[in-house]
Amino acid sequence: MTTDLSAVPTLVRAWAVLVPPRTAELSSFVLDQRAGESGPRAAVDRAGRRHLLVPHKDDASILVVEPHSALTTSSRLLTFGAGPLNYVDIACQDPSLRREFDQICADILEAFDEDGASRAAERSAQVIGRWRRLLRTMRSRALSPEQRIGLFAELNVLRALASEGLADADSWTGPEAAPHDFEFNSASIEVKGVGREADHIVVHGLEQLDELDGKPLHLVIAEVQEDVGGERLADVLAETEAAVARSGDLRAKVNKLGYSSEDDTRMSLGQVFMVQVTETFPRIITRDLAAGVPEGLSRVSYHLDRAAVIGQMRTVSLDEIKRAIK
């Protein structure tokens, strides 16, 4: 995959001057002064998402629509100063991929320089197809089965809380390498998704089962199993995005974890257990080490026996988790 990097500085200038419009749908920037009003444009929408608009005269049915993809495409009739033109609209839904989006734009602009509007939809579809395959490959390698189960469990909890206005994307702190998966003013929540065959639960670090800022810490263990009648991660994510105020922030977090919209594995929640973590709960935290963390030891993880810890927990519904933060 070759990238015409000469187009990137122009894009950088465009993103620097473009601001989300207040009333119009898009603010745009002409990328090729020689083409004038009828040339490709960089644009941003009211939500701050970045778009590349490429005029086309060929059949737009070749564009593959993937509504939950980090890259979305459509053909739109738009007017900028001159008369209306049909544009291929390529939008970046994930702010964390802005650097990659610049490279995608550069590839498409290079193709446009070669064939102009006569084949712009076809060439754009080819470029986007290559990049989508690359991004899917990268992400599928990053998300293990255990991580998929954990993400499914955490998104189910976030969906339940956000649907009642009790949480937003910034409440979900696990993807930011914070000690716990969720932080609220009144409490912390750590969520562990476990598969049907797992006999232990992995605790990552000495802070994961330790209270933060004196707040109560609740441990939630959610049993997750593959189920042909269950939900895909994409289904849970779409409903969670609809429930939170800043869906772009949520999308960036799941993509950072290695999420792929192409994962068709269907899963369902089994039993859900919860307990407030106190001194009597089995755990290892920093103050348990009399001499502190040994020098040269950068990361600690340990296993909890699943049967033993669940025996100290109570079965709950997702609705009951809400009471922990109210």
C-alpha cells in the first residue's frame, strides 16, 4: 500500500483551520486550489468527525457500507459555492485513527489525481477496502478470546448504567489502564468476565482490588458464554453508544482495546455476582508487602480461585449494580 505523503501537509493545514460548524452540517476546506470549488475537500461535522469529500461521476453502488466501521462511506449530493456535485464522503468515526485517516485520504487523493471524478467512487472503494482489511487484521490480532469476554462483560455493565444516565464513556476507565474498570464519585467497580470453563480469575496488579481515594470498591464477576442466540459485541456497542453522551469517546476506547466490528461471535451473560471488596476478601495489595514492592518488579498478577471467591459473593442482576453508585 503506497501513500502519497505530499498530500499530508495540506490535510494537516485543513484540520488546523477547520472547526465544527454551529448551524451548517459541514465546514470544508478546498484541498486543491487548481480544481477550485469542484475539487476534493476536507471537512468536519458538528461532532468534530473528519471527512474527505471527493467529487465523483461514476456509479456509487460500489461503495461498501459498514455502519459500525471506523471508516464509513456514502455518496452525497452537496453544494459548496458552485452548483451541486455528487461526492464520495469518507468519514473517520474513531478519533484515535486520525493519523491513519490522513494516510487513507492521501491514497484516495493520489487516485483522484490519476483518474479524476470519472472513477472516484471506484478508486475510493478500492483504497478503503484495502485499509479496512489492514485495520481488521491489526485488531483481530490484538483481541484475544479472554479479552473479548472481558469487553463483552464491561460493555454490558456500561450499557446498563448509561441507560439510566448513571455513567458515560468517561466513567469507563479500564481502557485507560486505570486501576479499576469504572470510577464514580461514590464508588469504584471492577468487572471480571469469565468463560464457562475458567477455574480462576486473573487479577492484574496490586491496585486492582484496592480501594481508591477511600471509596468503596465493588467486584463484579460476570459469566459469559458463546451462544448462537446471543449478542455480538457490535450489537452491545451500538446500544451503549446510543446511551452515552459522547459516543466518539466510547468508540475510541473499544478500538484501543483491539475491537473489530467484523467479529461475529455471539455471546450471552450467565450469572452475575457482586461483592464489596473489604479486608476479609482474598486479595494482595501493596500494603500487604511489608517491605514494599521489590525493586525491579514492574508488574504483579495473581489468580483467584473462582469457586472460592464466588462463594463469598451474591448473585445480582445488572440493575442491582446501579445501587452501588447511587
